[in-house]
Amino acid sequence: MGSQRLLPLALAATALLLAACGTSEEASDPASSPSPSAASSSVSSSPPPSSATPVRGMVSAGGAAEGNLETSATALPDEGAIETYAATLGTSLRAPFTAEATRLLGQVPAGQQLYAQTVYDGCESPDPATITAATAGGEVVLEVSPPKSTKIQCLVAERSVALLSVDQPVG
């Protein structure tokens, strides 16, 4: 009685295995199944640099609005450049900028360069999604859309630094 119940279950399991593995001809014909090298060659390559999604970030701190906003961005190819740039910022902005720039530097897509620029002084930070890049006179310029107008009044303005990876020119 027990074997009669197991027979339909065994047939169903066999059918399932055959469906998952393919036909018996495919199993016995090595040319019909992909070899490990064929499988690895069919893997798509990474997208060209110009189609890679840039990394972006915004760092803001109160009391850091010293001096004028920058008119062009500074390239940050390594941690030394990040430290050098951070030294030009107001004291309250240095540590958070260094941490965020260092984090983003590790995520910059191949063929792109991380840039930083002071872009806004105000009571609120701009949205990082609004950061755009342009070139002017051979220099990279970062721009942001200012925050939507609010009735917030602040005693101390925040300075915001935009971080964006930009395609490196091929030359």
C-alpha cells in the first residue's frame, strides 16, 4: 500500500528533475551545454564611463559661511586632495566634508573624477539630487537648485559643499 502512494510521488519528482535539467539529448551532448568559458564570455561588461551614474553628495554646516562661494569646482582624485580642500573650509564643515568625500571617493565609477565646490549659503541645504556639472573655460562648475523658499529665518547661515563625480575628458 505504501509503495503505491510513493510511485506517483517518485514519477513527479523524476519529471521535475528532467524539466530542470533539460532533455536527455542535451545532457549527453556536451556541445549543447555551455562550457564555463562560454558562460563567462557572455557576461556583459560594465557600461562605458559616460553612461555610469555619478555619485553625489551635499555637506552643510552652520557657521561655515566664510568668504565667497567658489566659482569653479576642485578635483578630488585622492584622500590627500580631500584633506587639502577640507583645510579651506570653515571649521564646522571640515570633519563632515572629509568623511563624506572619502566615502564617495570609494564609489566613483571608472572614468569619472570626484569634484567639490561651495555652492550655497542659507538656512537650509539644497537637495543633492539637483547637483549638475558644466564646463566653463575648461573648468568644471557645479551648480545646485536652491531649496524651495520657506519662511525659516536662521541666526547663522549654513554653507553647503556639493560633491559630484564627473566624466573625465578623454585625451
